[in-house]
Amino acid sequence: MKKQLTVLIILFGMFQLSATDGYLSLGYGAYHKGLAGAGLGLHYTCLVNGNPASNVFLGKEFSVGIALFSPSRQYTIEGNPSGMPGTFGLTPGTVESDSKMFLIPHIAANFPINEKSAFGVSLFGNGGMNTNYPTQTFYDQSIETTGVNLVQMFVGLTYSYKLHENHSVGLTAVLAGQQFEAKGLSSFAPFSSDAANLTNNDASTSVGFGFKVGYHGKLSEQFAFAAVYQSKAKMGEFEEYAGLFAEQGGFDIPSYWTAGIVYSPSTSFRVALDVKSIQYSGVASIANPIDAMALPPAFLNPGGDPNNPMDYTPNPNHVPLGSDEGSGFGWEDMMVFKIGMEYDLNESTTLRGGFSQGEQPIPESEVMFNILAPGVISSHIALGMSKDIGTKGQAIHVSFNYALNNKVEGVNPFDFDPVQAQQGNFVPNQNIILEMNQFDLAVQYTF
């Protein structure tokens, strides 16, 4: 099973991942993205990783889609490095990440079993953790570039059951596979519990499982309500990066819940309001904060020779990278609010739009490591439309999403003002600014 999943992950790795809530996707398929990821209470948005309870209302349906995704990521270092022994200053300036155009595929199908139940299957990707800086950001002399690449692929197997004419529940078994690669981080080897499995290795693959449960209810002719809970996917370790990620290469996929209502003031106009909560804090490698005082295994004695091992005092609070409590990306839980609207222009054409606003998952204190994963996007604007073609349920859906430019600014916790340091005051010497925007153009065909 792992070999087959590895092949699928590699195929998905030829593509890349889409507009994001942190590093989870904003939406799945052009229909869903055209509402900025809102519309959980609209049963016809459910086929690609939507509400498993809604599949029973779809009938027999197939969906294929692809999107062009273009993220723009950069970091800026302000202030010169101090050059003091035991510090880790970065080169001043702005560096943009390469790799700015990606294709994102999906495929899904739904099959009625009888009048009260249905079975569905979907294959889709997830994420947003990718950087490829054309410079030695952290002074790794063994390679010319710096960055990470995370590819995640999911197979969802869904059973949906109708409790009543207007109420249903559903369960999805989620099989997950992921692949990770990091480069340009060898300067952190003294801080690692396993320096041989820290950076510049081949891509590492892991697999795991999770589940999703959902409810859908049409409360009246004007109102519908839906809710979903997605469990944490317990993943195997990234063995080739056991010295980078907390818990010896652990990288589980976080849980989340979503709830949404739909208000239909007329038969041709619908408004969807959704709220989504992502529990990044449940994954140590994502949530553990950076601790600049715990990473060094020893500290240089005042006036000591940096090249003399005898001039160092062991750090009693040393917590290396890769250990259970090792430093991570410091991400916080994220609450996202979404609104989407759609209007039936005529019997064959529907127009839609939406807006999504999320909390910032990256605190100002965590910008250093998040140079590698600057998922600072908070706001998305979406437009979309659907056009029926033929008489057998075929339709083309298109969407455009733009993530507004956003910045998070903090300090380099490994460098200090030399004048203040001589007086015993450890004042940060450099600012780090993470910046990102992106767009996503998607096409989906349902039949």
C-alpha cells in the first residue's frame, strides 16, 4: 500500500497546492473556490472533500478539475548582522522565492446505493508549504538554494445516509500520503538531535489515516445548516528529517471543524456563511515555538575563544531540533470566516462570489523559521460562475481567487545589538518581514 501511495504522491508532486487557510486549502474545486470556500450548507459543493453528509443528495456525478496557482513569497532582512560570537545574523535584503506557477488537479465521483444512501470517492491535494529561495539564506555552503517542499495527497472514501427527506449524515475514511524535502539548513546541525537527518536529503514520504463526519439539514425552504469535523490524520514520521521536525520527524495533519448556514431569500439567490477552526496546536512540529535559548547545546564563556571547545559552558536547558519538545514553526490555531453568494442569472448560468478572512497563524515571534513556510495570507476574494452544457447534468465551473498581500514582521531571535549586549541587554538586532500574495484560477467539469 505504501508503495502505491508513494507513486501517487510523486505524481501529485509534479503539481503543487492551492490558495490556503494557513496551509490547508481554501476550497476544493472551482465550484467551492468561487464562494471563497463557503457553502458547506450547499449540498452540490460537497463532492471534492466537502461535507460527507451531502453526497446522498447528489445522485450519480463525476468531477474533474485543474487550477493554475501562483503564489508570490518573499522575506526581507532589515539591519546588519552583529557579527558577535554565538549569534546568527542573516544577510540584509529582500529575497523572492522561485517556483511561482503550479497546476493543481482533482478527481471525484459519487454513486447512489439506493434512495437513502450513496458512496463517493475523491482524490485531491492540500497545502501551501513551499519555498525555493535562490540564495544561501542560512549560509549552507553545500547547496546554492534554501527552501522546503511539502506535498500532501488524500483519498477520501465517503458513505452518506439520508435520515429524513431533508436531513443526512456522512462519514469519510481519509487515506493520506505526504512527501517532504528541505534544503539549505546544515548550519542548524549543532542544534539538531540527528544532524544526518536534518537537511539536503532525498524526499521523505509518510502515510497515515483520518476520518471526517458531517451533518446536513434543510431546516426550511429558506434555511439550511451543515457541520463537519475532520480528525487529525496520524502520519508516519519523515525519517530523512527526524533531526528537523519535533517528535523525530513527526508531521501529523491537523484537525479542523467547519459549520455553515445558507439563507435563500429567493429561488435564484443564496447567501452562505461559514466558520472554520483549524487546530494547528495539535501538531508539535507545526506548533512548537522557537526557543533561541534552548537550541544551542552550549554557550561561549565571556571573553572565550569560539574555536576552543573548553571555552563553552553546556546549556542545561538544551532542547534540540527533532526532540519531542524541539522548536517548530510556532503556528497557532486559526479561525476563518467565509461568506459566499450566488445568483442564478438564468436556467443555465450561475454567478458567484465570496470573501474569506482568517486569523494570522504565524505570531511575530516566529518569523525566523517561517522564512521557510511564510503562510501569512489572511484574506481572499473570490469570483466564479457555472454554465450548464447539454441536458444530462454536464456543467463547466470556473473560479478566480486572489489572496490579498499580507506581511508579518518580527525579530531575529539569534542576533543582538552588540552595544546593548556589552551592557547585558540582549536587544534584537535585525527585523524579519515575511510577505505573501497569490492567485488561483480553476476550471472544473461535472457530469
